[in-house]
Amino acid sequence: MTPQPARERFAQLAILTGTLGMMLALIGLFPSITGVEPRTGVGVLQILIICFGLFLLVFGALIFVKITFFTATETNLAQDIAIRLSLTGLIMTAAAGLADVFGFGSHTPGDLDNLPFLGPWQALGMAIGFVTASLGVLIFTIMGPTEKESR
């Protein structure tokens, strides 16, 4: 059995990171798949797990694309902007999900009966943030150096 090059091992690690992120996001969204008794509402821990899972998913995708397609090249300006777009989308996701905790959500911190609460607007904000982060990964992939530029 021949040893794997370091590039393949890093690509496998990126796939593992992305898969772990996807599983954490699913556990945060549907905690009953772990055997936990479901409760009403969505708590802070669930939102943090969802955000951390989405971060790992996007980070694993970026590392996979960089290692697999653009190993020997430096990132160009468009790819640097795409990385920042992905990180901005992840910050949007966290800010929308934790809006009630930070105090700018629809439920004020004094409203203790349903705090924290993930409402439809916050869920939409989290989805838009994740789509933005995913667009950053897509732009990173598309805007990589062409064959002529890498020579």
C-alpha cells in the first residue's frame, strides 16, 4: 500500500470537517435524532450548535476547494473577497440566530417567558446568511486562476 500524498490527506480532512459540520447543523435543527426529548422552541445551545455546524461546513468546503483545485497557486483578489463574503455570511447567520440574546431581536431580554425564541424572521436571516456564505464558496471556486494565469 503506497502512502497518500499530503494533499489527499488534507482534502480528506476538509471533507471530514464539512461532514461534521453538516451533522452538527442537523443535530441542532432536529435534536430528537440524538434521542433527546423534544421541547417547544429553540434554545441558545441549539442555535450555537447550528451556527458552529454551518461554520464547519463552509470552512471545510473552502479548504477542500483550495486544496483540491488551487494547491500550487496563491489566492487572487476575487478569491480573497469570496472568503470574506463567506465569513460575512456566517456572521449574518450568527447575528440573526442570536438576535434575542444580543438584545435586538423581536423578544426583549426582559421578556422571560419565551426567551430565547427563534422566530420566522430570524430563521430567514440565518438561511440568507448561510446562502451568502455558500455563494462565497462558489465564487471562490469559479474565480480561481485559469490555466494561463497559473503558469
